[in-house]
Amino acid sequence: MSRNSLNAKMFQTLKQKMAEGLLPQWVVTDPEIYVLEIDKIFGHTWQFLAHESELKEPGSYVTRWMVNDPVLLVKTNSGEFKAYLNSCTHRGTHLCTADFGKKKTFTCPYHGWSFNLEGDLIGIVAGDKVYGQEMKKDQWSLRPIPRIGIYQGMIFGNLDPNAMPLEDYLGDMKWYFDILLGRSDGGMEVRGVPQRWVAQANWKMTFENFAADPYHVQTTHRSTVEMGISPKDPLYAGYGHQVVLGHGHGINVITSATGRSAYAFQGMPESMWPMFERNLSPEQFEILSKTTVFVGGVFPNLSFVSPVHGTEGHLHNYLNFRLWRPLGPDKIEIWCWFMIDKAAPEEYKEEAYKGYIGSFGPSGTLEQDDTEIWARMVQASKGIMARDKTLSYNNVCNYLMGFDRVEPDETFPGPGIAYPTCYLDSLSRSIHEYWLELLTRDLPIDGGKNANELEITIPN
Ligand code: FES
Ligand SMILES: [Fe+2]
């Protein structure tokens, strides 16, 4: 543990600025804030691991990361999902080095210890001869990830054994997940494998971009307007509702100027509509019928977008989940899943996949637009002026859109606090609040007469 330059006074100032709708720019890539984030946020919140369709049969496995903890997720012979630290209990190297596959046992590439799907150590090379009979194999099982939870096929892990249950953490997001993931018989399926690439960006800013910032669409993605794919109306991504869901989660339910989408059920084949009606409540069905784009996030680092692409007669919808894995204050690994209704016609799925690759895949046009902006945000946050914590340069970012001006729309049929526009910073402010709450949970930032002197101890 080390002492550092953060102190309670700074957090008090931060809290006060945030209450005014402002976010000091130094927090974006501050290295000490980053260390606290990994420990206090990622060490205690639910992080997405995989969709169950990625592990079809007993023995199927994928390897994933919970920031710096390598994870081996397997489907056992009884059909249960189990997650282990992907680190051999002998000397700690990665037990499994492949991204995915199917196995009955995992053999470590270093000295050859082997483990079954239940995580038991079942084989030691020359075991009896080198360790003798007294070696107790059951003490050297794989270390389980403390908590695992599943909702609508989405498998999450949590490194905190005392964390609240996944369903409580997701809260009202479950209602929207039911629309996105539970509308079709058989649910959704991941097509292909998650693509991943490294980008210069900060995880908070990318999360916020997807969860809470439809306002950027008409400028950052201007080329889509120029190509005639998006409407010319500069308000077009603002129509609909921004819904604040608590725990830093939220969703934008984007419609159009008429309050309905130009494309019923996001352009999905009409043959699927009765199935949606069967699987959803009347309120969920109504929202699905008139929404153009759903875009939102599960704090801290899972985002999603469910758009409409294509032209009349060739419209398609898909669900893109993306995980922003922090690699440092200014670097992330982006993991990107393409999901589609299992029950959709095969030809439709293929067309939708192509639409995804051209837009939100690593080489997609929309993706490139955002990535450049994110890189410049972290670059600008590292200068002397931006890093000045006394705020003498007034180096704060503006989160004042709709501040104290927009009232919730009580007639919105879904749960959460729904505001009647998506051009709004309410969700961003709620994300920041939860971020600060977790970051400072054990710190006396609200009181104590010696708060100015109180230094924050952060783990190395
Ligand atoms: S580190 Fe795995 S067998 Fe030695
Ligand atoms: Fe974007």
C-alpha cells in the first residue's frame, strides 16, 4: 500500500462539482484514480463473461478477463456453468491458453498438471514419485471465481464473495434485457466469436458514450447523414426516452419525431412479431414495436446497441454487446459480440451480420468515428492544464444538458426514471454518482474536520 496525492478534500470537491453537473477533467486518466477504480469498482461489481450460446455442450469453454483476472468459463457435464481463475495452482501460469474450445480435462502447459471440468486436480506428472502419497490433490483444485450469475443467458462473474445478487444488481435493467434478449423462442445466440481489439481510450468514457450519449451521433457520425443513411434532422437521435436505472445502468429508447419508429419492430420479419407478443408483456411489446434503436449499458463496462440497418426491403436488426476491458487509464481492450434471435431466418441472420461488420465491427465506419474521438479525449486529459486538481483553469467537462430542466415522463410504460428525450446528461450524471459512490465507499469524504489532511491509501 502506498500514500499518494489523492485526499479527501479532492473527493469532496469532485462530489460538489458533480452535483453542479460538472466533471473535472483530471479524473479521466488520473493514474491513482485508475488504481482505485480497479480495486473498488471492478473488484466488487458484476462483469460480463459470456453468453450461454457460446458454450453449447458439456466441456465447452471460453477464456475471458475480469480486467486483470484471467477467467476460464466451462460448461460441466451436468450442464452447469463454472468459472475459475485461469491460473494453474502449481506455479500460476495460464492453465488454458486457447480462446475457446471443448475439452474433458485441462492440462497445464508448464509441468503438465491436469484438472477436470469441476476444477479438481486429477493428474500430476510422476505424482507419486515426486510428491509421494501424502500429496493431497484436493487442496490444489482450481480457484473458483467467487460469484457467478446468469440472466437471460448472460453470464456474469463477480470477484467479491459478498456482492449483492446479480438480479438485484441489474435491477430494472432486467425488464429491458427481457425485451432485447428474451423476446424470441430460444433467446439469442452469439454468431461467430467475440472480436476484440485494443484502443487508446478510457473505460469510463467509452461506457458513457454508449450508455448515455446519443447527442454525439449527429456530429461524430455525420457521414451517415451525408450518405443518406440517417435523417438530416439534428435532433434525430434525441427522440424517445433516456431511462436512468440505478447502479450506473441505463438505456436510451430512441424512436423518431413521430414518437414511433419508421421501422416497426426494428425491421424484423413480420413472421416474428406474434412470437414477440407471446414472450413479452404488453408494455414491453409496445416499446419494442415503436423503437428504432436501444442503446445503453450495465455499469461498469458492458454496453449494448440494438439498431436498425439496411434499406427498405432489406432491413435488419441485431444486438451488439461490447465490453470495455481496462488495460490502463488510457487503454482498453474492446470485446464485441454479435447476437441475433435464434429463431430468425438464416438468410436474415447473415445479412444482419454483414450490417454489423460494416458499422460496429472493428473495421466498421461507426466504430472508427468513435475510436478517434476517444483517443483524443485521453490525450487531452494528460496535459498540465487538464490535470490541475485545484481546478484553477476551470478544467471541468460539461454535463449540464437538461440539468434541472427536464422532468421525468410518468406515462412511459417501462421501469426506471424515464426522461422524454435522449439528448440529456441525466444518465451520465447518474453513472458518475455511482462511480464516485463505489470509489469512496470507505472514505470519510462527507465529514471529519481533518478531511484536508486525510490522505487516501491506495493499493499498489
Ligand atoms: S504451473 Fe501448471 S503444472 Fe506447473
Ligand atoms: Fe458513436
